[in-house]
Amino acid sequence: LTANEQSIVVYKFQSDVNAARLALKNDDPASSRQALNFVKSDLAALEETGIDADAISGFEVRINEALSNLETDPQKSEEAMDTLYSNLLLLINNL
């Protein structure tokens, strides 16, 4: 893929992470779960772009942590999504 096509995938990823974060902040774990499932698909799409695996290291762990804690520990889920978002910004700044 071209750098432009890769950027499109990354920005969709960012948008879906933000949707998940916002839904959780609005006490809507079902919508947050839906957005996080889109985030999982975005990660798979990003991996298919040939991006360096080290550049997205830990993303899947954070997604799974956010998903597994949505109902039981929303604060932990929020922290995982915040870390994922920060790491995503770092990735964007280094594309």
C-alpha cells in the first residue's frame, strides 16, 4: 500500500478508538464494545498494510484489556483505551 492508503487505515483506527472511549465515558459499554470490535478489525487491516510489527506492538493487548474490563472494571478499560490512543498518536507522528 502507499503511504496515503496506510494513513487512511490508521486514521480510521484512531476514529474508532475515539468512539470507543467516548461511549465508555458516556456510560455506554455496549456501544464501546461495538467500537472496540471495529478497532480489532482496524488493527487487522493495519497489519495487512505491511507496517512494522514493532510499530504496533502492544496494540492487541490493549484492545483485549479494554474489551475484557468494560463491564467489570470500566476504569481499567478506559486506561487501556487511553494508552492505546497515546500509542496510536505516536505511530501517526512517525509514519
